[in-house]
Amino acid sequence: MDLAWYVLLGLFSAAYLVLAGFDYGVGLLLARGVDPTERRAALTALGPFFLGNEVWLVAAVGILFGAFPVLEGELLAGCYPAVAGALVGVILVTVGVQLRSRPTGQRSRARWDRVVLIGSALAALGWGVLLAALLQGVPRQADGHVAGVSHLVTPFAASVALAMVALFALHGATFLTLRLPAASADTLGRTARRLVPVALTAVASATVVGLLSTRVRDAVQRPAVAVLLPVLLAVALLAARAALARRRPGWAVLATGAALALPVALVGATLWPYVLVSTSDPNASLTVADAAASTPTLRLLGWVALPLLPALLGFQAMCWWVFRGRTDGRAPVYW
């Protein structure tokens, strides 16, 4: 039962990074210096999916609080700067996107666009540091508490955070090649192709730093998986590059989405059966079974989640079906 909920937590977390990655990727691309019309077109392409993408974060947090209360407490206590930074970024993106069209002046809208850009960067950096913290272990003491937050300030955490920024930006660019009119999509396609080497370099750098890190090597329970998944991530990025070159944006979006889902799989698979590895006391490492709620609680949550999961998947599928295709002059302007 605890394994099923652990997998479900991973699936919801990966779905959040993939779907909300569109939001943050488009937000990061606002730094390109494009004119107000192009910024409005990018946000219009994102509009129908924007709020629905954030639902996956709410669902993942709900699973974390309900099914893994011990893990929730340790994450908030031991990684609160990363979690708080990411959540502040999420709030800034949501507020900035929804309020940018309230003022009529271009300067005011430009300021809100900067808020969206800053929020997108904070979200990408925060989630990247959190994933790195899980992968390299935390100083969990024998009393069950994580000591301090200095473990978040490491070269590996910084390299993973920068890699997440690059992956989000590439994901946003490929999404816009799928949604914008063909003329604008060609420009974004060139941008996306230029971002692929940047993302590959960032991922390779994070991998090398991880291999050189004693903390990461000690925390990893399955070294073969830890090597295989970054290789698959690089393959996904190369597949995205090939799809973009062949003008197949749908396949490119699937490839960059896989690249954003793989870090979650990397953390879950390489740490199993642990969910938190202690760097200060090996006996204080937290297993998935220890972090999970009691079996009756998990069963009760299962009856609650059983009707909600199909509804969530159905809503997401309906949204993508209804708003499939490229935007045009008749597309509603959301923001």
C-alpha cells in the first residue's frame, strides 16, 4: 500500500513539473526582449491551461500531507528555504499573469511581466534545489529532525537548480512552437533548438558534479539507475532537437516533458527503499514505509482518491482536446 502511494506521489509530482513547466518556461522566455504583442501572444497560447496546470501541485501536496505526514514534516523543516522560494515563485507567476492586463499602460504591464519572469525563475530554482536535496541526503538526526539548512547550499544543488531553469525554458519554447501561429512558431523553433545544447550542458554539468560529490554517492542506493536516468534525459533532449528540426512540435513537447519527468523518477528510484537519506546518522535515514501513514489511513485516502483521479485526468484531457491546435486572431485573450 505504501509503495502504491509513493508511486502515485511521484506521478503527480512529475505531472506537475511537466504541465506547470509550460507556465514557468513561457515566463522565463519573457526575458527575451520581445515586444508587448509577442508577450501577449505567448500568454494567450498558455491561457486555457494555466490554472489547470497548478491543480497537480495541489494534488501532489495533498498526497504528501495525507499519505506521508512524516516526510511532509521533514521536507518543510529541513528544506523550507527551497520550498518557500518555489511557492513564492508560483504565487508571483499566478498573480503576475492574472493582473498584467489590468493596467492599460505598457510600462505597468512590463513591470508585471518582470514579476512573472522572477516568479518563474524562483519556482524553477526552488524545485531544483529541493530535488537535489533529496538526492544528496539531508542531515537528519537520531531524534528525527533535520539539522539546519546549510545542506541546501552545495555545488550539486546549484547545478541541479540551473539545469531545471534550462529545462523549463526549453519546455516553454517547445510548447509555444506547438501553440503559436506558424509564422511565430518558426522563430520560437529556432529559440528552442538553441536551448537544447544549453539544457544538455546544464544536465551534463549537474551529472558530473553529482558523480564527484561524496554526499550524492553515499546517498544513492542504486548507482546503475542513477547513471541510466540522466542518460535517458539526454536522449530525450536530443529527440526534442530532432523533432524540432523536422518541424514536429508535438513530438518535441513530449520529449521535453519526458526530460522534466525523469528527475522525479531519478530521485524516487535511486533512493528506494529510502525517501530521506541521513548524511549525519545512517540509522536516522527515513524509509518509505516509515514515512507513510498507517494502513487504515491509506485505505481511507484510497477511497477518497478513487473518484477524484479519473475526474482530474478527464478534465485535463478535455482541456487539451478543446483547445488543441494553434492560436489565431480569433483566440480569446485571457491575460
